[in-house]
Amino acid sequence: MRIKRYLIAIIAVILLTIPAYQSLLRAGFYSMHDDLQAFRILEMDRCFKDLQLPCRWVPNSGYQFGYPLFLFYPPSAYYVGEISHLLGLQFIDATKFVFIFGFITSALAMYLFLNSFLKSWPALVGALMYTYAPYKAVDVYVRGALSEFFALTFFPLIFWAIFKLIKTGRWQYSAFLALSIGGLLYTHNLMSILFAPLAIVWTITLLITEKKWKLLPKIIIGGILGVGFAASFSLPVAFERNYVHVDSVISGYFDYRQHFVNFGQLFFSTFWGYGSSVWGPYDGLSLSTGQLQWFMGLIGVVLASVHFKKYKKITIITLVLAVLELGVLFMMHQKSSFIWAKFPFLAYIQFPWRLLGPSIFLLSILGAIAVYFASSEQMINRKRWFGETTFSILMGVIIIVGLLVLYQPFFKPNGWLNISDKDKFSGKSWDKQLTISIFDYLPIYSKLPPINRAPEKPEVLEGKAEFKYYKKGSNYQYGEVYVQKEALVRAPLFDFPGMQVKIDGKKVNYVNNDCRNQPFCYGLITFKIPEGQHKINIKLEDTPPRSLGNIISIFSLLGIAGLFILKRNNEK
């Protein structure tokens, strides 16, 4: 009976999330701020075809001079998109699929957590509050922030794993914690930083209320394995960021000082738009926490306080979550600027309103707690249905209807384009995608972004040589050349740590500062070729940070598997 009710609740969650993405269930595509999502899946596809795993260097970005895109840009959402493409979806449909998948998985993850923490009915209501928060509509239909949106799935999974680990002490939840932390790190660096304090406070609060400090080592092991799981991505980011231009991601429009939010926008504004974030209160997009979300969160705090004597543990947890929410809200306001200035790394957050992600997560939990207390014995308790008071059911239904009435109209794109992959990746649209955000993570040896598309073959700067054929792969280029007179050639490829040039299988030296015939230095790979017929091979190889990251990730995965095996042996 319990399993049947659980399955019914899961089906209900899935069905009730459909209005959030139903506008994506049609042919074509839509406009968004970050209009590179389908392009990135296309680039990931090139990696898969060349068996470049993990994918780090892509061939078409950077005006087709190659680019370390997925060495710095979290790849997990694009792995999901590529898998859906391999199953038959075109790239623009694969992009929509990842958004839809994110809606479903984040709702189910929130239900999983709240159902273990509270009960089924509050969990269902909380999952829908998390789904229909205005900021989620902003991420999908305005900004097109695929990775940031996908990261919201891991927030409840991490809270769930910590909660279950402290409640049961089982090693399997250390493994789940590791997978969830690793998944978040692979999905969005910045959201990982923003969420980490919440996870730490959540852990400490549960350890105190449950008096189970002896389980702290299991939590630490799960955290270490989770960080290790993502090492193949995070380690190169940490050690090789000095080899790319990063000034563009924290200056100009991306200066965090231009993007604080006032309390009117957070709590009372009903504005909806498809514009940009600007200085002051005149942003062209919604930066609301959701009026229904914060109101129910407040009700949850009030009801928990009223029930303090009978429900001491959950009341303490509720108050801690409320304090965290206040801290998150404060960090989005101009008054917190002294904190942002004191910790320079926060500049990479770019938009203080990114904290709306953690905010709607906390408010959804507090709202679910309100529904939970509405079913307590001390509330209006007439007839019960499926273990819930009529008051609790009525409150939940009103919340769900309110969410759909108030916010579902936001969950649609501004316009629709009746296009296919062929249209998306050709003509002016293709040229635009080759150069959008070209300065972000541009290799440092290129002083400025190139103004012309990369040539198909290397340029012969000195001597006389003719290329019989030349091919560009995802992280390599190779060809065959006949040299009549010793030649100096410049490959259409940015230099970057790990690049190796081989002639007839033998590694040769190269330079990246021969910038003749260029308006400014592009930092391209340039080398000499002796007379005769030769085979040229240029490839990005792993550097020590990349190799070490790969090794750590493999051993961490083995450690995670070991925790599951340990759980199985314990059961035996």
C-alpha cells in the first residue's frame, strides 16, 4: 500500500510539472539570452565522435580556431543533451529535452527529499513550489541558462543524502552524497559555491539535533569522494585558469555591482519580461522569489514556532533554514556590497541575483513545512483523508492552484522560431554562434579575439609547401604535406598547454608568437617542416592537472562503488 501511494505521488508530481514545459513540446526553437545551448551540444557531439572523453577542447568555438570550452565550462548538462541526440533528437530538440528533463528531475528530487524529511503530501506541494518559482521560468525561457537550471536538481539530492545518512548511518548514503556533490560540481561551478554554505549548515544542524556526531566521518568521506569525482573537471579549472582570458567574465556588463536586487523586486514585484538585468530597479526580467513562495515560507516559520514544544527538532531546523534564507536574501541586496568587496572571488558570481536559486530551494522547504504542520493534531482536525487533515489538503490544493494561476503563464518563450538544425547551424546564425562570448576563456596567447574565421589549412609563411589534405577534429588536426623548400607553417589552431606537434610521428618544437599578416597576435601554433613529404599531427594532450584529475575521478568512482558494495555486504 505504501509503495502504491509513493508511485501515485511520483506520477502526480510528473503530471503536475507538465504545464511548466508544455510550450517546449513542439517543433522548432525559441530565442534566449544565451543562445549557444544547441551549439554546445553540437560541439559535445564532435567530442563523442572522436572519443575525446572527458570533452575539453572543441573545434568550432573561437571562430573555428578551437577552444578549451569544456575545460572551463561545466559539461554535465551537455553530456545529457548529447545522449539524447545519439538517441535520435536533433540538437535543438536535445536542448529542449535537457530543459524538460531538468524540470522533471528537480521536482522528483525535491519530492524525494521532502518525503523523507516530512510526509508525502507536503513533499508534493513543496516539489511544485520549487517547480513553479518565477526564477526557474527566467532560467529556461529568458536567460536560457541550461547548466544553472540543471544544477537545481542537485540541491535537494544533497540535502536528502545528508539527512538519510544522519538518520540511518548507512554507507550507501555517503555514496549518494558523493554522487550528488560531484554532479553539482560537474554541472555549475558557481552554484556549487553558492550552495556549499547551505549544505554545511544543514549538516551541522542535523548532527546537533540528532546528536550523531559520530557520523561526521561518513559525511566527510562522502564529501571528499564527491569532490574527487569531479576532479577531472575542477582540477584543470583551478590550475589552468591563468592560461585563458577571464577579465571579460567579471568586468563590464558582468560586474556584480550592477546587479543587486531591491526588496521590492524580491518580494512584491509582479513584473515579467524577457529583457536584461541592468543597474537599478529597472531590470527587464523578473527577479522575484515568488510571492506565494515567501508567504508560505513565512507561514511555515510561524507554525513551527507555535509547535516548538511538541516538535522541537523540526522547529529548530525550520528556524535555521529561515535564517539561511534571510542571509541569502541579504546577499542579493546592495547593503551586502561590503561582503562582496571583502571576498574578491565572489566577483565571479557575476549576478548577485543568482542566489535566487538557493533562495527558492529554501522557501520551497519552508512552504512544505507549513503544509506539514497544517496536518498536525493541534491544527484544525476534522476528517482525515490519506492521513492528512482536510485543512492540510485544502491548504495544499490552494497553493498548487495559486502556483498555476500566478506563475504558469511565465513558463513560455517570448517567441517561437520554426527552424531545424540546418537553419540553426548555417548562414548568419552559424557565423554568430562561432563568435558569441568569444572572449570568455579565450587562450591567453591570443591578445584579442580573431576577426576572421580560421582557414581550412595551415598558412605557409616561409618556403614552399602544398597540403594534399588536411582534417580538423575535435581536439586534433592532421594532414599530409609536400614541401619543396623548408617551410614555416602556421596552423589554424590556438596554442594552449598540452598541445603537441608531430611530424612523421616525431614531436617537434613550435612557437605561438609569429603573428605576421595578422592585425594582432592570435597565438597560433607555428612550426618548421623540412623538405619532402610528411604527415603532420597536432593534438591537445593531457597536462599534469588533467591527468591527475582523471586519476582522482576514477579512484573516487571506485571508492563510491566500494561504499555501495560495503552496504550490500552489511545487509548480508
